[in-house]
Amino acid sequence: MRIGFLMDPLENVRVDHDSTFALMLECRRRGLEVRELRQEWLYVADGRARARMRTVEVQRKVGAHFRVLGDGDAPLAELDVLFLRKDPPVDVDFVRATQMVDLGPGPLLINHPRGLRAANEKLFALRFPDLVPPTLVARDLARLRAFIDAQGGDGVVKPLDGCGGQGVLRVRRGDPNLSSLLEIATNGGRIPVVAQAYLPAVREGDKRIILLGGEPLGAVLRIPREGELRRTSLRAAAPRRPPSLPAIARSAGPWAPH
């Protein structure tokens, strides 16, 4: 089987923390052919999606984690499976890439393009208001300040299209930089952001829950570094303890699409 990964450059992967790389390693362990694709390598000819593809051999060795076995141009239909694993931002180029790979016939798409376009990872969570802290999505600076005041003067703002903790800010009433922080986060009131109440329990970490067919399989505990607000992502370097499966996974599981 030929397994493709539409992803960020393989050269920049952190081999001990990147979940896409872990999937590639497992494919290789099972004797499957692994190919790397990039967003900028995609194109459409005669109504068919095509791309430059690199066939690679991967190993968990920092500085020597992959070797290129082949480099050529091929239709996506030559793949059996294509994992869509490109990190945000979900910008125009990202959306266009999902539209191109959606042109059939083609491989089985995992992280389906329509789902990626419809389910912004920050906004999708708001479908479950009883499982998230008080939240506001807005660009109006006065509205954001009022929301922070309503949360006891302590909140967090984050971009809608970020990942890995990029752009996450803790904002507090009385901070002389509060106005500037909100202006930076919203690009002067032009871009909406997510604002939430600050939860002190964040210092204990949070859990990324893994679901399959709506059923929880396990979770990864992400713990902030000392002096950091942001939780470490699966790619970050802070140590992780084996987590127990939280009760929240049991309640979220039945809502996941099958």
C-alpha cells in the first residue's frame, strides 16, 4: 500500500513529539510505502489532482530521521490513503489545498477535506458549551475588555487559526499592557479572537483525548513548562506522565461523528 502524508516540511519534524511522524513510523514498521506531499506541491491537470511526492524511509533518529528513496510527480489516485496533516493557519492556501485533494477519483482521505473546512478546531468545541469555560469570540476591543472584567479580570485570548500554543496570551485587568495586548491579538480590532476565562487548574495540564468511531481509546497529558502559560503540544519538549482517561471523554464520545 502507498500511504501519503500532506504535511509541513519533513525536514522540520521533531521526531520525538510530532504525531504525524509517529504515524509515518508506524506505516513504515508495517512495511507500507510512505510518501511526503506538501501543500505547495499540489496542482490540478485535466481535472485530476496531482502532486510532487517524495517516497521516504523514516526512523526515530534526530538529525537523520528520513531518507529520500524517490522523488517524482504522480496523481493522488496513485495513493491508497492520504493523511491530511498540514498544520494551521487555515488560510486561503490551506482551503484551496483541501479543495484540490477533494477532486476525485482519489485515495481514501483521512481528516476529510470537508471536515477540515467545516470544523475549525477552536469554534467546533463551542458546540459543547457545558464542556468548555466561559468563551467569547469577538474582535471588538471594548467587548473583549468587558468579557475579561466579567471573568474576574483574568482571561486568556488566542487566535482562531493557531496551533501549538502560538499567540496564546493571558490578559488581566489592571495590566498596563492590556489594551496593547488586545490590539496585537486582534490586529487592531480587525481579526476575531477566542477569549476565555482563565482556569488556574491549567497548571496541572490538560488531556488530548484520542477517539476512534466516537469511542475514547486513550489520552495524552500536556503539562506547561515552569513559568509558562501554554500547555506543551504533542511536539513540545516538557515531560509527560501517562494519563488516566478522564470522565469527559466518556461524555464527549457519543457526540463524535461516525
